[in-house]
Amino acid sequence: MLIRLDMNDRRPMYRQVADEIKVLIAAGRLREGEPLPSVRQLAGDLGVNLNTIATAYRELQDEGLLTVRHGSGAVVTSLTTRSTPRRELKKPLRTALAQLVLAGLPRAEILGLVSEELEDLLKGAR
């Protein structure tokens, strides 16, 4: 499982791990029913504390993306059973767009970036 961590990123490590796993799921690189590495294994692979991975897995479980069973590990859950209201889905998008606007990017460039990222994400899902 390819997860990249950036020591210069302002997000906490657990958030980076959780976000990277979300991308892998959205891109179809992690599919429903697929097991994830154990907390111990992923922590060792990434060189982070066990609690970092446990927190990321717990957060993903709270969001309905993983099922975590003590002793048997984490498994990607069905995406079709999720029913997140549209307004909740828009919140992180709005935050990301606000950051781009505050960085001074023009509308056309923001739309280009969003289009590129969406295309990259959907390539893996095909």
C-alpha cells in the first residue's frame, strides 16, 4: 500500500495517513472487502508511532470507510452503504477552495487544478 507522508505538511500524521487511505479507496486501489495492513505493520513501514495508525484507522471507521475488528484487522467497507448528506460532503471542498482563493490563484487555475485532481483520482477507479 503506497502512502506518502510529508514532514512539512501542517496536518497531523494520522490525518495524512487517513487522507492517503481515502484517496486509495476513492481511486479504486483499495476495494471493498480488502484488508489493510495491521496497525503494527503499517506503523513500521511508515516509521510512525502505532497510535498514529490506530487513530487514522479509528477515524476512517467512524467515517464508515473501514471496519476494524480487534484481532482481525481493518477491512475496507462498502461505499454503497454510506449516506453522507451533500452539505457535509461540501464542507471540506469549500475549505480547500477557500485555501486556493486565499493563495491568490485565479478562478481558471483553481478550476484547472480541481479538474486535474479529479481526473487523476478517477483514473484509478476505472
